[in-house]
Amino acid sequence: MDARPAHSWLALSPPVAAARAAGRPLVALESTIIAHGMPYPENVRTAREVEAVIRGLGAEPATIALMGGRIRIGLSDDELELLGRSGQAHKVSRRDLPAVLASGDLGATTVAGTMICAALAGIEVFVTGGIGGVHRGAPQSFDISADLQELARTSVAVVCAGAKSILDIGLTLEYLETHGVPVLSCGQDNFAAFYTRDSGFRADYRLDDADAQARFIRTKWALGLAGGVVLSTPVPQAAALPREEIDAITGQALAEAAAQHIAGKAVTPFLLARIKALTGGRSLATNIALVKHNAEVGARLALALAHS
Ligand code: PSU
Ligand code: MN
């Protein structure tokens, strides 16, 4: 039997197909943030607003999810709604992709899962909230997000607001360095820390200008250096949370996760939900603001890459 080509699983939405035909750049968006990262209905509303930000700047958003045994590149409003409210979507990283595609189940792709699908569809830029990373206590738990391995191997630029302080940001950056993943920062010297602007760790290179970011990325890939690039940009000042508050709440959420023996893929969604509850919902407003800002940076990068 001939092997079925990977691209035969892809299904482009009509707007994505039209944008591609017209030569308009695409920006991939993940769906775990919708299905597992935010509550309904804010998740669906945010997903639509993020898409609108990208369209407003002249690029086309392509939210990626698994539905009916296909890798869907671009979702309709009804499909975003289904993903956001069903509560049934699997969280799909590299490991889970074959199982969920073969079963035909609903799947929400993580950063790793979305990178794989974006690369298959030839999309170079992907906007998310925060990347997964090395969890605190990883020397004992071995909990290192598959996002980092994917960044090492799959050639997609990932725009994010850094990584959350639920992670060990220092070890996350060490891991990325070991695997040759460049960490660029836009707007400041340091890597961002999701709810707060400054992680206290320097990014590898600061490139504020989209054309300079595009030149960097093109140079990497032209050299045959496969793999991703992280582009970190801080949450807008007005939406940032105070660092002391988020540190204290993060500590409490981590202690609760340990006490309840939360493990594996449930860890990140558990911590996000607890942080939201412990901040009285303010972390959600911050999360929404930073994703929309990331979408602006990502759309500008996609436009710059298109004419580079
Ligand atoms: N960070 C967030 N919100 C999220 C995630 C990360 O601020 O929703 C999701 C992303 O999809 C990321 C995934 O790829 O969590 C990482 O999960 P894990 O730590 O299980 O690899
Ligand atoms: Mn994990």
C-alpha cells in the first residue's frame, strides 16, 4: 500500500484558501488556548477578536484544530464556538496527533501540535499566548513541555508573551539554547514572563523591527538550520499584573497541584484555572490582552516575511 501523503489530512477553510491564492500571508493560531486555556465564553470571544486583529493588519488568521479526522487550517465562527464550549476536545501535542486524527475526535492543538500542522500547511508564523517549558521541579518530575522539542525541530516562528512563571524560566531558556532555538525579544531586552513584562532573564537578541525579525528568520532557514524561533513580546503595560502578586499566587497554585497529585497534560490547564480563580479573574483579562498584542506582532512579522 502506498503511504498516504501527510498533506492529504489537511483541510483549508475557504478564507484561508482564498488568502493563499491571493498571496496574502497566513498566521497560524492554536486551539488549546481556546479549549483548555480559557473559560467559555471568553475563550471564543477572544479567538474571534484575535482573528480580527490579524485581518485588520492585512494577514489571514488560520486557527488550527482537529475535526472529523482532518487537520483543519482555519475555522468558521461556528467551529470556534464548538471548540470553545464542547468541553470534549482532546489536548493534542505531537504524541496525541495520530490517535486523535485516526479516531476522528475533536482535538485542540498545543503549541507543539499547532507547529506541526502549520509546517505541514506551509505557514511560517504562529501566534500563541505563552509557550510551554520546563516545569519547576522538572529534575524530579521530568515535566518538560513537548513544545520545546518541537521548537528544536519544526521550522515555524512562534510569537508569544514569553513563558509563565509557573515554569522554571531559566531552565526553559537553557533547554532552548541547548537545542539551538533562538529566543528573540521585541520591545525590550529581556524575555517576557506572560502576566508580567520582565522574566529577569535576557533574550538572546533584541529585534524590535519586523523586517529585522524577518531577516533573522530567513537567514536561519536559508542556512539549513531547521527548527523554530521564539519571538517574545511583553504584555502591554496597562494589562500587566504586579509581579509580587503573581509570584505569590503561582506558589499557591503549584502547591495545590502537588497536593492534588495533578500530573501530565493536566498540569498546565489546572494551574491556569487556579491562577484565574486566585486573581479574581484578572489573570484572564491579562491573558486576553497579551494574546491580542501578540497577534499584532505576528501579523507584522508575517507581512515582513512575505516580502522578504
Ligand atoms: N500557556 C498558556 N496558555 C495555554 C498554554 C500554555 O498561557 O493555554 C497551552 C499551550 O497550548 C501550550 C500547552 O502548548 O499549554 C503546554 O502544555 P504542556 O505544559 O502540557 O506541554
Ligand atoms: Mn507537561
